[in-house]
Amino acid sequence: MALMEDSLVSRIASLQDYATYRDLNWEGSFEEYLRVVRERPQVTRNAFQRLYDMIVSYGEEEYIDNKKRLVRYPFFSDPIDGGKDGVFGLDIPLMRLVNVLHAAALGYGPEKRIILLHGPVGSSKSTIARLLKKGIERYSRTQEGALYTYKWVNLKDTGLAGESDELPCPMNEEPLKLIPEEWRERAIKDLHLGTDRVRVVSPGTLNPASRYIFRCLMEKYGGDWGQVIAKHVRVRRLVLSEKDRIGIGTFQPKDEKNQDSTELTGDINYRKIAEYGSDSDPRAFNFDGEFNIANRGIIEFVEILKLDVAFLYDLLGATQERKIKPKKFAQTDIDEVIIGHTNEAEYKKLLSNEFMEALRDRTIKIDIPYITKVSEEVKIYKKEFGPERLRGKHVAPHTLEVAAMWAVLTRLEEPKKHQLSLLQKMKLYDGKTLPGFTQDNVKELRKEANREGLDGISPRYVQDKISNALVRDGVEGYINPFMVLNELEKGLAHHSLLADVEMKKKYQELIGVVKGEYEEIVKNEVQRAISADEEAISRLSANYIDNVRAYTLKEKVKNRYTGRDEEPDERLMRSIEEKIDIPESRKDDFRREIMNYIGALAIEGKKFSYDTNDRLRRALEMKLFEDQKDSIKLSSFVSNVIDKDTQDKIDVIKDRLIKYYGYNEASAKDVLSYVASIFARGDVKK
């Protein structure tokens, strides 16, 4: 039995990476550390530089959105945890955040400010802060993100650490701070520490406890700095850890009666007063406040504007001066990123409170709004309700999409111009094309909406209602869009953050808008399943484009069968255009629009395909559907009597819905019955 246990333990032990363990627990002399700095000067970076470098280490992706150059940072997709905390649809706010960190890393001023993430509840503020903390923690474990601190050793004979022989630096400071300030810069220059790209700078003085020990040792060795460093200093690798409170701090306001500023800047250790004889001895002080332990890393203030005024002074000093004031000690230098987040209501209080003017002046506000792109909102729900998390429960196609549509519609402001509906505006924002609208129009729409994304329904509410639908007795183990929309509508009556009756009424009306849009989606989907012949559509598309090109250029078309040049086929073009209600008077405009669209794609180096233009795709599919529908009696979908030939055709369509569109047997059957009822009402043009 013992042998078996030993074998199992050894098998687990074999999983350990000893090389990584040794690397993360490196320890050496100050001399050895100086060689490390000479080889890799980036180990001396400050907190802002390290955080910015960490983010860009995951890469940058440039893209154009409505003629605007944007940068996407893959770090915020959470590659560390496989997308668990991924943030979607917020590229512009995240660009602003990274730009602030970049400017702070270069020392242009933002390093003396609080970075305040501001937005409505559930807009990812906490998630962004969590990502930054998680990212910098992991980065400190890599070779590129390595940083170092020091400890005092061989102190037993000196009596400077009581019974202990060692005393770690209580604030994990940069070892170069051990070089006295008056000749530190010259030493760094003379030793050629740094490169043209990475300048080694280590401003500030030692913390009170280290300064006390340093001063006593200098007296002991007659001012011989070299002996103090050689005999009593060991440099070690520093690994940041939120759980161990090393380099990462989090402060959350509590009941005013149960908190004081020592939670931020540390407090006296009364048990050590007897050992060191005085409460003003820095060795009898616990440098364990959130500002102390977050040194070299990042501190997050949860709901920062709920802080008591007593904390305000510590916060102001920490931002502007990069110093904190521990009780009974001089101001102490800190090196950390201060990031806070708050919601709309608290921020309005800040604006109206004249006593908080100093805090406002030291704050860089970055709005984190709700997502206004349906495709990005869907990603949030897919993350929570993906197949791997649903334990066999099936989510019918478009279920998450319609939930996202409704959520986004509640966040959009009514268009002021262009005779647009809110639904059309939503589609334009999501990159869809609408006749008569350009990218410039989309830019204009965004510019005229001042608060878009700062109001509306939170993703959390939608997630809760999807969860409700999942745990109810669904139809044969699946949920569909109507189940979720019904849950969303029912929940509005008891929504805790929605007191405005008119707003509730508007949101209920938007449920109807989404139901109408879903009806169009599934009608088109079933039509496509019935006419699911990609080759046939491609041929029809190519034929139509050839004729349109010839028509707009006043040329003739070569008949592919006879080889003769003929006039453009007006009957073919109109039979397609009529499917999407293009009147005779507008046919020239539509055809020019199609050719301009193809030309614009060519300029961008993109190839035209019929499915890149949503309206043309629908027209082609409806034309092909019309050509093929006579082989299937649509009324048979809702009939109790179906002959074998028709049933076989229905089974083929059902199989296509399952194979190509993501339905299961039950949801495919239901969606066919639903669309058949629409056909039966005569909603589709005969």
C-alpha cells in the first residue's frame, strides 16, 4: 500500500516544473542584480510602464470601422483564462484606457491621476479591472515581465530585527532605491545601466522601516555603503499575487463606522511595541494597508466615489504626489496604478459636490458604456450559455440574437434625422448595409447621440431571464426566442432599476419590434432552406450583375448559350428587384447603388459576393424560392394530412435546417410549423 501511495505522489510530483520554480524564486547579491539590470533594463520599469507593456505584449489589431482607424487589444479578450472574462464590443473605450496608460508610462502626466471607469451597472467596469489585475499578476511570472525586490539579511547580531535574522522589504521596493538619491542617477549613468530604448530611472526614497535599518547599518560600518550592501542585502525575484496581497490591492468601501484610513496606509503593530520600545519605531508598524501592499503593481477601488471623506486625503496624495502618509511617519513613495470604477448615480453626486472638486481635478474619466452592436452583445451571452455549459439543453438558433437585439435597442437613442427607425439604426451600427446610407451617416448618427450606451438594459438582466427560460420545463429540452422574449417582457414589471412607467412601456413595445424582426429572419431562413442551392444562387447573382453592369454602362450582354450580344434582360432584373419592393421609378438608383457598392469593395481590395449585400442576397433567395416553391405545397406544413412525397420534401428541408442552421429535431419542426402558419396567413407575397 505504501509503495502505491509513494508511486502516486511521485507521479504528481513529476508534473512540477522545477526550472520555473527556481526562476521565480531566484535570489542573489546586489552585484548580481546590477548585472541583470545591465542585461535586461526593463526589470526596473515602473508600474505604468509594466502594465502598458503587458497589454501590448498580447498584440494589437488595427481595423477600420466607419472610416475610423481603431485598434483592438486581444488582451481584453482574456486569453489568460480562455475568454472567461473576455470583454466584447468596447474597442473604443479600451483604446482610450490604453492610451492613458501609454501616456502615463511615458511620464506625460496621467501617472498622477486616478483612472476612473464610469458607466452604467453591468457594463464590464469590474471585469476590466479584474483583467488588468490578472494580467499583471501573470506577466510578473514571465521572463519579459520579471521584477525584483530585496530583503535585509544577517541582522541577528545587529539586533535590528529582534530575534529574526532577516527582514523583507515591507513594500517590495525596487532594489536600486538602496543607492542613495544624491548619487543614484550618476551611478546608473556610470554603470551604463539602460539602453536608448529603455531608460533606467528609479526615483523616490526607501520606506520608513528600510530607511531606519539602512541608517543604522551605515552607522555600524562607518558610512561604508559597499559593506552594508554586500553583507546585509539580498535581491530576490518578486511575483505579484492578488491572493497573497503582493503588488495587487483591492479596496471596497464598507460601513463608515467600521473603517478608517489605516486600511489604506497601514497601522501600528502593538505587539511589537514592547519589542522595539516605541510606537514611532517603523519596525513596529505593519505596512499592510492596500496602498502599501499594492506597491509596484495596481490597486483597484471598488465603487470609489462611495469612499468616506477621511480616505479622500490619502487618495489625493497618492495620485498627485505618488506618496502616502502612514501614521507617525514621513510621506512614503509609492509606485502603483490607481484604478477605480463607479456607476452613473455616484458620479452625478461627485459633480454636484463642491467638496470633491480636488478629486474631480485628479481624475481621468473613461466611459465604459453598454454595447451598441448586436453581434458583440451576442458574444456575452454565448460565453455564458454555450453548449459546454448547458448540460444537454438546446438553444434554438437566434434565441441569443433576439435577446441581444432587444437589449441593444433599449440603449439606442431615437435617430434625429434621416427618417430612420430604431431597428434600422441598430442594423447600421452592426455593419449592415441599408440603401441610401453610407459610413459617413453612421458616424453622424453616433456623433449626435450623447448618452448612447449609458442608459438601457444591463446584460445581467438579459442573462437572468435566459437562465429563467432554461430552468423552466422547455419543449423537449430546448428553448427558443419566444420563450426568452416572454421572460424578458414579464420581468419588466418587477425590474428593480426601472421605475419610469413610460420607459417600461417603450421597452415592451421594443419586444414587439424584435418579434417582428425574428419573424422576418425565420421566414428568410426557411426560404433559404427550401431553395438551399448555393450554386444556383451564385449563377443567378452573376447573371443579374452582368445585366446590371451592362444596363448602367449602356452596353450589351453576351448570351452565354448563343454567344450573341443582346440587350440587358430587363425582365430578369425586375423579377429580382420586385422581391424587395424596388419600384420601377427607383430601379436605376438601385442598380447604380449595387455597382457603386461593388466598386467600393474593389477599392478596399475586397471581392464582391452576393451575400455581402444583405438586400441583394434576400432578393436572389426569394427569386429562387419562388421558382422552386411550387414543388412543395406550403399549406401542407400546417395540414394534418401530408402525402409521402410532400413529407419527404419536408424532411429534406428539416434536415437542411438541422445541418446548416443549427436546429435540433424539435426546434426545426417548430420553426417550420411557425413559418408555415405565416405562409398560410398570406404574409409572404404570392
